[in-house]
Amino acid sequence: MGETAGTLFCGVEMAARVERLEADAIAGAARVRVGRVPGGGGFVREFAGGAACFAGEGSPLNKVVGVGFGGVPSVGEWEAVEGAYAEVGAPVQVELAHLGDPRIAVELTGRGYRLMSFENVLGMELAGRTWAGPERVEVRRDEEGFDLWLDVVVDGFAHPDEEGVPSHEEFPREAIAAVMRDMASVDDTRRYVAYRDGEPAGAASMRAGGGVAALAGAATLPAHRRHGVQTALLSARLTEAVAAGCDLAVITTQPGSMSQRNAQGRGFSLLYTRAVLIKEV
């Protein structure tokens, strides 16, 4: 891979670009799920630059994302969001970037939200850089064989990274498969499968918008780990991100995880942290 860039500074404007792409992706996937399961109580409510999403019981898409960069929600807006989740019997989970308007965190803690965990967003400037993957790993765009891509991703996630701060959430295989299928159905999402010595070894996805490439869904099958599969997937996606006109690539990780260590070792810088706050309604 090319030379490691210097530490990237992230201001409010950059964070807003990233959060907008994240909100669009989550809301888009939730809308796909609502369309597939009509009458299931799913919803997407856009407000304050973000969205409140519910895609069915137990879905990882059930959360409020992207708020903090489009004005401070009113009390009435929070009451409406909380009422929508109460109707479907789900808690309200808000993922709040620390670079967003700080008045929102004050409002949420005052409304009884509890801090549950954090996640880190890392980024890399793409201009003037090139990447090369390991010779024994071939990465192909998956444009037709959706089931293969899904199987590899889900099987990889079934054996998670045990390093770092554990996630506050655990989802069954069926829920992970459903959300991966829905996320991959969102416009501008590209799927990739890595082959090591001709065998499927890993998979990943990328979504681009507003000059930002969001790298997601990266997983390696246990038998192929530590053989450059993730490096190959990363190199292929970054190369395509540049070709797509993106100037910034981002990835989200658990704090202190192997995923974060690997990303920083390959030139990503820590941009900001999201706090995950939850309220039972």
C-alpha cells in the first residue's frame, strides 16, 4: 500500500458530510426493509438533518442517526420520535457524533437517555494516493452473485473480533443477514468478494456520496485470516473510491478493536467518536 498519510484533522464540516452519508445509508436500508415487509410497523422519520429508523423487531437498523448538524430538534420532535418507537415497543437508540451540536446531548440526558457505548469513525484523504493488494488475493465486484457475498459476510461476522471494547449489541445470524441484504440494496452500494487461491475468502461493501466513500461490511472467513484478505479488500475499494471522485474514505469501528488498529496502520486517522445513548419508552 502507498505511503502513510499524516494525521487527518476533522472539523464540523467534514463530520457533517460523513454523518449525512451514514444517515442516508441507514434510512435507505430501513426503507428497503419496510417495502419488503409491509405492515410490519417499520418507519423512517427524517428530522434535524438525520433520521429515526425502525426496520422491524431486533433489527440493527433501529436507531436515530445523523442528528447534530441540521439544527437542534425541538421538544416536540423528540416526543414524536419517542412516541413512534413506543408504538412498536422498541427503545430509542441515538448515535450522536461528538462534533455535533452539544445542546443535543444535554437535551437527551435531561430526557432520561443513558450512555451505553461508543464507536469510532476513522478517515483517510484519498488525493494523490495509490494502493496495491497481495498477489495471491483477487478482489472482484459482486454484481450478480448476491448470495455468495451475503454468505461470506455473515459467516465472517459470526466469528467476531474479540479485541477492544465489546459491543453493547448482539444480533442473531438472521438479523445480520437481513440488514446486510438491505444495506447492499441501497443505491450506490458496491459489493466485493475476495478470493484467495481461487476460494472465496472475504467480502466487503462501499457506498459513495458527497465525495465520501464509506467502507463497510468487511469480513474474512476464519480459515483465511492473516493472509492479506482485508488489505486486498481495502485496496480495491480505495482505488474505486478515487475513480468515483471521492476525496475522503471513512470506516467505523469499535474502540480499541483489531479493526481500528488495522485501519490506523493502513493510514486512517481517528476523526471523531459517536456516543450511543438509549432510552426505554
